[in-house]
Amino acid sequence: MANKRTPFKVHDMRRALRAVKDEGFSVDRIEVDPTGKFVIVSGMVPQQDREDPLDKWIRTHATAP
């Protein structure tokens, strides 16, 4: 019986994982289906996107009473 070719390349998955991590996301799991499609599941929103610009301005310019 011949070996089946992998429908995706490992370096493609590594590249995608690196991109996800570089954006500040955590990786909870990776799902791979029989066709070779992989899905990276993340449960965290990047910290930089959570703070509204107005909130950041208030935090940096607020004076203590």
C-alpha cells in the first residue's frame, strides 16, 4: 500500500501559527480535516484591540483627585 501524500505542508501550518501568535492571539487548538484544511482556534482577543482610544487617552491624561 502506497503512502498518501499529506494534503497540506507543515511549513504552511507553521507560517499560519506564527502569524496568529505575532498578532497577539493564543492558540487553543488546531483542527485538521481529511481534505487537509486546517483551522486554528483561538480564544483570546489581542490586548491592543480591547482598549478604546478614548479609554487610552483618559488613562494617560487622568489626574488623581
